[in-house]
Amino acid sequence: MVQIVEKGGEKVESLKGRPAAVPFIHSIFFKLLISFLLLSIVPLTLAGLLTYSNVSDLLTRKLNKDASSVLEQHSKVLTFYLNDLIRMGEISNTSPAVSDFLKNKDYDNYLRSFLPLDQVFTGIHVIRPENAGITLVNEQGYVYTYGYSLNREHSGFYNYHWIPQLPPLSMEHRLTPLHDRPYSNQEPQEQVFSYVQQVFSRDLKAKGLLIIDFKRDVLASLFQSSSLSDSVPGETEIGLLITNRSGQLLYPQDTGRFRPEELKNLNQAERITDLSGNVYRLVTRTNNETGLILTGYFQEDKLYEPIHRIRNSVYWIILPSIAFCLLVSFYLSHRISGPIRYLQYLMGKVGRGEFYSLFKLKRKDEIGQLGLGFNHMVGKIKELIQLVYEEQSKKRDAEVTALQSQINPHFLYNTLESINSLARKRKEPQISKMIVLLGKLLRASISTFDTMIPIWRELEYAACYLELHQIRLKKPIQYSIDIDEEIRSLFTVKWIIQPIVENAVLHGLDPIASEEVSGRIEIKGWLEQDAVYLQVRDYGVGLDKTALKELRHNLEYHSEKLTKYGKKVGILNVQSRIRLHFGEAYGLSVDSAPQQGMNVTIKLPRRFANENK
């Protein structure tokens, strides 16, 4: 593998047999583990959170809807109740007796006004008989009471803090917060709230205050028919607050649960915290006719207790599920990445030359196929190494043989020359000529180690061989060589024409040789584009279809094998050497018919020099 190392401050690549360790975050195991976790834990967590959120939103919407409906009913009841109080004030404002009382400045007239006022307020009292008492106060401080006994020591009503500041010429009405009644001789500590309205005389020259007291339980009795508790499940602490525009608490009396500054913004808040730290959820409704704000409050932790139980249940489901998904993801990641890491380990051993290491896991999936491919690759590498070893061994043997063959060439030449001299002495010219021709062929075969030679030299070897057979046969062989000089100067593999000519003589012409006929051989050549074609044609016995088919098959597929192991040194040897030198596109093609001879065509590339030098 390639490893980056620093040398002289520069980074260079070096090859190492042992693969470098892969960082954990880049490993297949880590990537698979993260992928499995994301595919399992994220959807599960999102499902739990969405379930919790949806249930919480559903409960909140239902609470707001039901509570708003109840508050709307309370608002209508309150509006109806206040309308009755307004009607009581309007009756008082139009009464002559009330007008006279407001204008009165004499104490005796003040005392005489009680009887007509009693008649007026007896009728007014019927409208809301649950009132705790009616008080009429004029500007001179005279006080008239109906329904209770006045404590004159505390009759300074304009000095009470709960009396609202009303505009001078306004007939506005206000509801006061809860307060005690020191001005009453009966139960002065009783908590009441009051309806306060400014009333005027008929001529509008005098004014006073109309105060109608109501006990605290009046508001509770007004809202008991529709309770907020019906809209909330469980035992949630709930309550109702009624405030005016200034944030004053009208109902219930301030018990110190909430801070006064928080009560001023109830219509703009969604939550409120009491002095003990408890959080309450708010649902508000403003009565547009009276300007009062009705607020329902619900203790949030108890309100959402069912939601919290659902949330906790979701957590208890998600957490074990996450743990299970983590274990499964770890197992699957290890199951997939383990064999790959083992295969990486084996590849490192093979890289160090240990070719006995094979993938032994029995799997039928893609990893198993990858292991089988690895084993096949290792086997092929071992075969190639063995083949290279055998080729090198054969090459060394051939070189030794070639060196040994160089020892005796001069001895052979001298021996042939001695035989030639003896033939001439005994006047045997044909024997002498054959020895001369044989010597040329022998010298050509062992005098040079060049693989590529000019085509003209190949033709010379073939001519020497044919001249030898001219002497051997009773009737000389007729042959012709028709090749241009351009082709003769090109280069080709050594010894490719002579073996084909020899095959034509021995297997084509010898069977028909006689005193009358010895046969004919033609050698031709031509050029086509970048190829050179040489053709050897004999007019001998030829081949039948079966033999021709077998020869063509051997030439195409088995020439190299038969040359190496079948000891074939004829045209199969020529085919094998041409393809080894020039490739599969070049070689021999044959054509023949019985008693019509054989035609062998050689296709060669156009070479202008010995490229092997």
C-alpha cells in the first residue's frame, strides 16, 4: 500500500506491505453503527416526542375551549347581575325623594326624609334582595341606610379607601374590592363588596353616592351553576379571579396568594406564579360591558400530571428501546464489518508474501462472494508466480543450451568441409553441392541470435532448402519466388518461410514424387495497408475437410500448447512464434483441397528494422 512519510520536510509516498490502521471514525464499523442508530433511535425518539407534544397540545386546546366556555357563562351571569344593579341605581337617580335628600342641608329635613326614602328603597331592594344593605350619602355627609343599622362613629364614607374616585359629572358605576363594614352595627368585620354609583338631583345641582353592599358569598352563588372544575380532569387546584381595569381584585378577597403587580396584567399573561412558587395556567375572559376581567387559574403541575405520566411512560419505552437498538446496531455493524476487517488482515499477509492465507468464513452473501473472489485471486497469483518461476527456469536452461551449442560450430563446419573435399576427390559433385547447401543452412541457424531478420534472408534460406531437395528427388522440384524488393527489405521473425516450405515438400510433394512428376511450389508476397502478406502454395496431395478443420482449429487455439508440449516444430511452431511477437491479429491461414495442394498465407506487420536490437 502507499504510505505518506516525511523526508527532509517534504511528504513522499512509500510502499509498505502492512496496511495502516484506519481511524475509528473512518471505519466501516463506525459508519454502519452511526447509520443504524440514526435509522432506529431518531424515528423512535421523534415519535415519542411528537406523541407527548400532540397530547399536551390537545389537552391545552381542550382546556382553553372548555374554560373559555365556562368563563363566558360567568361573564353573562355577571353582566346580568350588574345590569340589575345599574337598574337599581337608575331608579334611585330618578326618584324625587332621593333628589330631595341630595339637596338637603338641614338636619330636621334630613330626619323627615327617612320615610319617603324607605318607601323608595323598599321597591329597589326587591330587585336584588340578597344585598347586605343600601347606603345613600349626600355632599353634606348625611347618610341614609336601608337594611342595616348605621354606626355613626364610622359614617365618613368619603374617607374609606375602597370608595372609587369617580369623575365629577359622571354617572359611572364601580364594583369595589372586598372590604369590612365598620359603619354597620351588625357584624362590622363581615367582608362585603359594594356597588358604588354617583347619583344626582333632578336639577343636577347636588350629587351623592349610592352604595349597595353584597356579602362575599353572593358571587360564589352566582357561579355555582357552572363550575370551572367541570372542565379540568383530576384533582387540579383551580380558582376564579375577577379584577377591574386597574387590576384591583374584586373577587375573591386577596389572601396573599398572588403578587398585586401580577394581577394587573392577567389579560396579557398565560401563567402566574403564587408566593409559594406554584405555577398556574391562566384562561382569561374580558366582560366588555362591565370592563371586568374574569380569569380562571389552574395549577399546572397537577393539570399536566396525566401528560407527565405519558411522558414518563414514553421515556421508559424509549430508553430501553434505545439500549436495544444500540446493541442490535453494534451486533449488525460488527457482523458486517468483522469479515471485511478479517479480509483486510488477509490482504496484508498476502502483501507480505504469505500466499497460504485464505478467507475461511462460510457466508453466502456478498461478503462471502468477496471472500471467494479473494481466494481465487490468491490462487491465480500463486499460479502466476509458479508460471514465472517455470518460465525463468526454462529460460536459464535455454541459455545454457545455447551457450553449449556454441562450443562445436567450427568442428561441424570443419567436418562438413572434410566431407566436401572427399566428395570432390571422388568426383561426386552432387554430394559436394548438398554439403555446401547444408553448411549454409547450418551456418544460418547457429551463426546469429537475432530474432528479427530481413525477409530477403528468409527467402534465401528457403531457396537453399529447395536446392537441397532438387538434388534428392529424381525429378527436380519446380519453384518460383515472386516478391518485390520493397517487401524483401522489410523485417520478420526468423525461420517462418523454410518450415512451411519443408512442410509442403515432405507432406505435399513427396507422396506424389516419381520419375515424371516432382511437383511445384510458389512463393508470393504483397502489401495491404500496414500488413505484409507472404504466401507459400504447393500443388501436392492437399488435405481433406476433416484434416483441414483440425489444422485450422489447432492453429487458432492450440498452436502454443502443441509447440511447447507436443514437440510440433512445423507450421504450428511458426504460428506460435508470430503471435508471441506480433499479437493475435497476425499469423497463418491455410486453405486446401484433396489432390489440389495447400495454400499457406502469412500475415505480418510492416517492420522496417530489427526492433529487438
